[in-house]
Amino acid sequence: MDVRALGYIGVYASDLDAWTAYAEALGAMVVPSPDDARLLVRIDDRPYRVIVAQSDDASGLAYAGWEFADARALDRAVTELEAAGYQVRPSSPEQRAERLVSGLAFTTDPSGFSLELFWGPTLDHERFRPPHGGSGFVAGDLGLGHIVLGTPNGRAAVEFYTDVMGFRVSDVWRPSDAEVVFLHCNPRHHSLALAPGGEPALYHFMFETRTLDDVGYALDRHHDLGIPISTGLGKHPNDEMVSFYSRSPSGFDVEIGCGGRLVDDATWTVTEITKPSLWGHRSLG
């Protein structure tokens, strides 16, 4: 299977106004949807990378959208999933129109996370303009960034994403008796990480800015607006990202960083890291 990128995610929120202010503090553009029940968060020439849906009952991750090259690639993915014993549901024209894609199918991973498999995203030819200036985000063919998911059945989840979905392991971290596995599907160091969790949960997603200054400006905006900082500025040893984490209105964290490492599968060797940060990333809340 040839997953090209993490194309988009959907998340739930009870307060869309709070999410508008939060997303703009991150440096993203926010576009209201026609039904006023969703927000579309832009960071590049896609119409959205995050869909925030109004919900008073749910929070966290609604779905993750994994991108394929074309219709044949998606058809092969559906065939391989069904051969591995996973149910795949087709989409309706209305669902494809809502996601602004040419092809779309639905499945569920072993942890219960909803996955959307798609090809042919619509491009927004209105230039992306960061609301506070800045140089923008590293997205495009590398996808929106990454997600870190908490899963109660880590080994089954890792086997699903590697053996069925075709992801490659970048590296691992084994704190105590646990294991965190970082996975890539393109040169971005990881588009997905799987961590132990009692219940399935979105721990955080990451946007990568083009410069360190953009990270600093975002951090200043968080302080100015009183947005909670979960983890202060620091640097990860595996993807070499300099970043901070803040608490979103949905309750999970968002990482804003720069300088992410790229993986070349021809030369990459899987290693084990022994701590999550080279420096910093001190817990602040």
C-alpha cells in the first residue's frame, strides 16, 4: 500500500469561536463552512488541513485522512485492506463533495480510530495568507504534519500500520515498560506516532513552520492571549524539531515547531531514542 501523506484530520470541539482564535494564534487561516457547524483550518494551498466540527458530546479525533496518489492506488488499498480482514465502506457523492476530494473510502484501525482514505484533493488557488504574517508552514506533499495517538493495543496497531498500510518505522522510544513507535509514509520523519494509552485518544497533532521566528511569534501570541502552554520550548532528538506544545480548546495538545528532519528510506536506519527531548520541553501545565 502506498500512503502518500496525512492529508487532513477532523476533530471535535464545543466552542468554535475559541477554536477560531486558537487556530489563528497558531498562524493558520480559518474559513467558516457554509453550514456554520464546522471550521476549516488552512495552512497551505489545500482548502483545509483540519476540520473542526461542533459537538457538545464528543472531543478529540473524529477521523484521520490518509492520501493516495490516484484512483488506482486507492482501489489497491481497499483490496489489500479487505484481504487483511478489514471492512471498507464506500463513500457517497455528498461525502466526497463535503471533503472536496475525487475519491474516498472509510475504514477503522485496530484501536477504533476512524480512517478516511482519499485521492484527488481540491486545491484552493486563493493564496494562503497567515493571519499574523510570517513565512507559513511546511506542508504540501509532506502532509499537514503529524499526529500522535494513544492506543491500548500498541502491537496490533503497529502491525496494522506497517504490515497493512505500508508505513515504515523511523525509530522507537521505550520509556519504562512502554513503547512509542514513530512511523513515516513520506520523507517527513513521522506522520504518525503510536503511544500506549488506556483509551484511544489523540495526544497531539503538529504543524511545522518554515522558520524558528514563526515558532517564536506563535509563542508570543499564546502568551498575549492567555492560551495555556502545556510544554515549553525544546528540541526532540529524533525528528530534531524545535517546538512547544499548547492546549487546544478540544483538550488535546498541538505542537508548533520548525526544522523537522527528513527521512531517506535508501539510507535510513531505525534506532531507539532514550529520551524524548534533547533540551527543554518542560511541562508547564
